[in-house]
Amino acid sequence: MVSVLETKLTIKRVATVVSNYQENASAEDLKTMAQGCGRNCLGSCCLPVSKLPLYAFNTAEEELGHNEVDGSCDGKCPKTSNLNNLLLGQWEDRMTQGLFRYDVTSCETKVIPGTYGFIAQLNEGRHLKKRPTEFRVDKVLQPFDKNKFNFTKVGQEEVLFRFEPSENGKARYFPSTPIDPEKGPPSVVAINVSPIEYGHVLLIPRVLDCLPQKIVHECLLLALHFAKEASNPFFRVGYNSLGAFATINHLHFQAYYLSAPFPIEKTATCKILSSKDTRVIVSKLLNYPVRGLVFEGGNKLCDLCDAVASSCISLESNNVAFNMLISDCGKRVFLLPQCYAEKQARGEVDRELLDTQVNPAVWEISGHMVLKRRKDYDEASEQYAWKLLSEVSLSDERFQEVEKYVCEAANLQSDEEFMGTEETSYDSGTPQVSPHLPQDCLVLH
């Protein structure tokens, strides 16, 4: 069993502001539950009587075979999907309205020289105008607290559209539709006002249910559909658990476009587990600074979802913090247990790393290093990236325990046919730039 910390660990840190309503909300505002608050928010006081755009995603394709869709980043530009066009158009509209805290398209980005091709971005605006918070890092599962900031307080102008399954199985877009309470709480896509990259959004499942930041099968399936419907290998969906640098304890996923492969996506893997019934395969990363698992396959999208969700729930119940990256248009899911916040709270992280103020969450672990100081950006090296991410990784002993949790939770078996085999999912060529993204926001070198 992974040992549970005996003492309460807290870490003072500066939380990233993801909504314009997060920083300015007073304690009294957060407690307000009165009907008709007048702020046109996503709470039960305003949302049920609101009309929001709706993207009803395609559910019929799930039955056609998840493995038939080739979403790998093989150096070719994908065809733009309706969801891509809608998301980017609405995101740029919010940029025009001045809802973002800075212009992310002006952030400098480069590929760090070396074997892995870690990507560095200088994002000095991301650490400005934030409020200090305290949170526990020794408990992955914590109850939802309505008195703290949550996404029901977000103004509806930050919402791009609802994202929900289509009633007839076909994708459709409705510019304005009322909320139907009989169909359950709506799921919404909203901007992240402190974006890391172009098109940075939040997927908030069943917003009115006020779910804490923990994996739910149905909500993970929604995130997989989000990645699949975008049909763009440059669009990835990420998740951070509590204790792994999630900043808000209200269930949400993040997503954005980066027109280059993440280093983790190019890393060789070794297949270790599989299910003959569902055809889900689990591999482990080789020669990468963070130990992690990769899920792929499945007869249907729900097969992949069930294996990943069951594994995440097991990690949560065993108090293992983790990050998740949904890649290849929903075809591959990286599960990355980590212990950086735990080490940080114990005072076991080098001051040199702490001074960079980099909190290694899903994007950093995947190889997109978001740096906040000019000095760190100018001096960024593969050695620095490797050192930082090595501090994130579990020990070999603890990772073996994680493998056991996953094997049992997802009902998988060791398959001698796969043992010792390696694969790389990307070729070494540089992928072409996706034509619908702005040129000054891409990694081109």
C-alpha cells in the first residue's frame, strides 16, 4: 500500500486564476445562494433559466469501432472539424471582448535542444494578479466546499457552449437552447482566462452537480468524446487531481492546441497488461523522467474509458495523486502518478527548482514547460527539464504498487505476448502546422 502521510501537509502557493470571477469574489459572495443573483452566473440561481449555445456531439461513431479512427500525429494536418471551428471562433470572440488576462499569442515558445524536444514557453503574465491560497496536498479526495471558489460562480460570458450527447447520434450545433432539467445538469466549455496556449478551455461536466475534483466514469467519457470530436491530434485534454496541482476542487478538465508533438507522446513504451475481452492495452513509459502508464485500444470508446476511470478511482482511494493526458483524438490516455507536491511540502525539493515557481502538472509532465521568468526561459535546457520531472516521478517501488492497483481495478492480465516489446507512436519528422491556428502561437522550430 502507498503510505498515507500521518501529518496534515499544507503548502502555501499562488493559485492560477482560471476565471475573472475567481479573484474578486469575496467570502460573502461565495456563500450567496439566493435566487436571481443578477450576475448571470452558472449557478442554480441563473443557469436553469438561461439559454446557451449547445454543441451536441456525435455518439453513433462509438458503435462503429473506436480503433478505426486514425488520430495519430503522423506529420499530416487533420481536416478541421465543426467542433474545432466553433471552439476557436468562440475563443477568439472572447479574446476580442478582452476577457483574457494577457495575450497568450505573444508568449515566446521554443523547442529546447536535446534528445526529447521539450517545449518551453515564457508566460510571464500567468503569475500576475493571483491570490495566495492554502490547500492540503496529502489527500486526493476532498469534499466539495461551496464556500470556496467553484465554477458555479463563473459568469456566462466566459462560457463558449454546452457540450452534451446528441439525441439522434449526429453532431449538431444550436446557437441558443434552454436548459432542460429533465435531461440532467448541463456540461459546459468555458475559457481559461489565464491561458497556457491558443484555444485553452475548461470542460466542466454536470456543472450544477458540484462534483469534487475526482474521476467519474460518465465525466471521463465526456472528456474522451471532447478529444475525439475535435478530431485534431494537436488538441489535447488534460486532468490534474488534488495533490497534483489541481487548483480548484470542482470537477473539470483542461484542453488546448499545441501544434507539435509532446515529448511524452514520442516516448517508447513497453506493453505490460491487456484485456482479451475489451482489447484494452496498457503500456509503461520507457526512458522518460516520469514513470507512467499509457492506455489504448478497446472495442468501443467506453471500454477505454472504463479501464482508465477504474484505474483512476483506485489511485484516488489509495491516496495517489496523478495527472492524465488524453492524446491522439481520444485514442491514447497517459496516466501519470506523481509526488512533487508531497516532496515540496516535506521540504525535499531543491531551492533552485522551487525558485522557478513551476508547478509540474499535466502539461509540464507531458513536456510543455510553462516558465514564468525570463532567466529560466533563456537558460532552459534538457537537463533542467529532466531534473524537474524526475522530482515528480514515483519511486520504482511505489510505481509497482500503482501497476498492481491498475491491474486489479481494470481487470487486466499480464500478457507474455507483449512483455519486452517496444513501440514509438510518432515518427521523428516534424509535424506540419495545423492551418487554422495562428502562426505566432505555434512551435515552428
